[in-house]
Amino acid sequence: MLAALTILHKIRPRKKIVTTQATSFNKDKIKIVLLEGIHASAEKVFRNEGYTNIVTAAKSLPVDELKETLADAHFLGIRSRTQVNPELLSHAPRLAAIGCFCIGTNQVDLEATELRGIPVFNAPFANTRSVAELVLGEMILLLRGVPQKSAAAHRGEWIKSAANSFETRGKILGIVGYGHIGTQTGILAENLGMKVQFFDIESKLALGNARAAESFHQLLETSDVVTFHVPETDLTKNMMDETAFKHVKQGAILINASRGTVVDIDSLANALKTGAVNGAAIDVFPKEPKSNQEEFLSPLREYDNVILTPHVGGSTMEAQANIGIEVSEKLVKYSDNGSTLSSVNLPEVALPSHKGKHRICHIHQNEPGILARINDVFSSNNVNISAQYLQTSANVGYVVTDIDQASSDKAFEALKQIPGTIKTRILY
């Protein structure tokens, strides 16, 4: 399959964006860059689909080296350390799509990629089980007081006591954020005999015997264990602050495997110091080391009853393999047929394949009349439309059109000249 790319024509004047001319590629000419030790399952998916020009790296690249690598790259795969901003994008004129092989996409400037017609894909659910299992294991250990007993044993101390050691059965688990991870955590906890309640800003269908808490503070006041599974937003930033800790049930346990900005670390340290909280497990932090060689600094290091893990909630071999497959398949689909389903920054568009047709993908500024001008191009070139689908967001529109092969190249060239065009591709 051949893919012709035209990158970035006219766009908002306030944005300075490099433009290039369309070029045709065979699959073996399409350059795919996979960084940060992405699981080998991703490369396998690409190769199975005929893509062979694949560059891999076990770590993130220095900025200068990254710019050089992306100068002729069409697809970029990253995890959490590589930062994609407008300045970097200006050095990647051929970039067609980005895959975040993780849950979050905070490392990518989504507005900048949207305005350049570059879809961003991620794997929001592939590591659900891994995170839920870690939370469950940490909860059991903290309720039994194992972390502090283990730390004492490493120092030669012997604390054989049942004091402050509890079973999970009958305890109340409070889940903040009742999405995929939250619901699965609740189901697993119920199998241990726990009672589950949850709080979410949206109405959610309770699974099993779980019930919705009346409010966030009510959940804190009545839960023996509180676990967070929320995204990073203005609403969730420091939601567990000094005021929130005043509502925590005495001696409760706190777990955060969501985002580092959700729990105010200093407030948590103070709650641990006063005994208001009986233990904690923290997997994510406001500021994390950039590499395994950098020292991890946190006031929580002094507390034996805190489990500290280096952002590994979803880091199991099973999860990484699943993420590698999920994100690479999305990139392949976009490359092969223009599908943007589950893109986090572009309108979601997909059409079934039509054998013997040419497909033209047109990304443009969301302005009135562009679809009419697109169809005028087809009409004036005597092009028959077999199927067409349009979807828009606040800033951009995306049209996928299947046409008869005759005159497709001429029509494609004319489409590039439509004012407001951001990017066009033709798929043979």
C-alpha cells in the first residue's frame, strides 16, 4: 500500500509551522521510531504488517539526537519521558502520528499536534489488571503492618505482634475514580470480603455490591482504605490536601497509583507523623527522577509504614506486551486506512475498507464551507464518491472519502490547495 502525505498547509497565522510538499512512500520507506524500551510486541505488529524501517532505543533520546532522528520520521512511539512540544514538532515535518505506549498523554502537547493534524494514540486500559493487583497487594500488606515489620527486620529488630494488624475481610474500601481500574479493584476487593464504596464526578453504574458515596469527604470519613484512580485535571490536582486529610478516618490507609499531583505529599507526611494515617502506598509523585541513576527524593522516605514504588503500577510484562500491541495496531490502522478511532486529540473517524477504491484523508481547520469545497473538487474532476465521513472538533475537521481510482491523483492535488487545509493523505 502506498501513502502520500502532505504536511501542513495554511493554518492559524499565530502558529508558525513548517510546511512541506507531498511525497509518496512504500511501507518499507515509512520510518517508525520506537523509544524508551517499548515492548518488542510493538515492533512485531509493525513488521507483520509489512513495515520494516523501524528504529528502536532503550531510553529516551537527548533533544538534539531526537530532533535529528525525527527529521524524516513518520511515526513516533514513546512512553512517559519523551516530551513532545511545538519546538520538537517543528523538526519533524513528516510526522504523521504519535503513539503513547502508556495510559497518560501529558508528555505530548495535544493542541500543537491537533493543529498539525497529527493524531495521538494511547493505551488507556491495557494495564488495568496490573494496577489493580498492585493496589490489592499493597492494601493487604499495609493492613497487616508488614512494611514496618519488614523494615525493622532488615535492621535486626524482631516485632512479633498482632497489634495494628488486620484482615481485609469486613473492611471498607473507598475508591476515588470509578473507571476501568477503579471498578476492577472493587471487584477484586469484594472477593476478599471487603465492602466497597466509590466516589466519581460522573454517575457510574456500581458493579457487584459496591455503592456510591454521598461525597468525597463522606468517603474519606467512612473508609478503612482509600485508593485513588483519577486522571490529572484541575479538579484532581492536590485533591488530597491538608483539608481533605482532616476528613480521613482515624488510622486509615491511603493508596495512590493514579497521578502524582493528586496527593499533596507534605500533607500526607504530616498525617503519617501525627498518626492520622496508619500507612500509605505511593506509586506516583509530583516530581519523579528522569532516569534510574537519579536519586529519588521525598519526605516519605523516612516512614517505614509507607510503600514507595517507582511508578510501576502498570509495569508488568503482560501489561507492557498488551500496550505494545494495542498502540501499534492503532498506528498501523491510521497508516493503512486513516482510522483515528480512540485518538485523544483528533476527531474519531473510520470507514470500512472498500476494495478497488482510493481513500483520501483530509484534515483541515474547522471552518464553514470546507466540506462543500472538497466535494466541489471531486465534482469538477468527475470523481465518483463511494463513501464519505466527516467529524469535527472545536479546532479541526477530518474527512475520509473513498473514491473511484480514475482521476484520484488529480483530485488529490486540487484538495491540497483548499484554504484551511492542514494535511492530506491518499491511500491506494
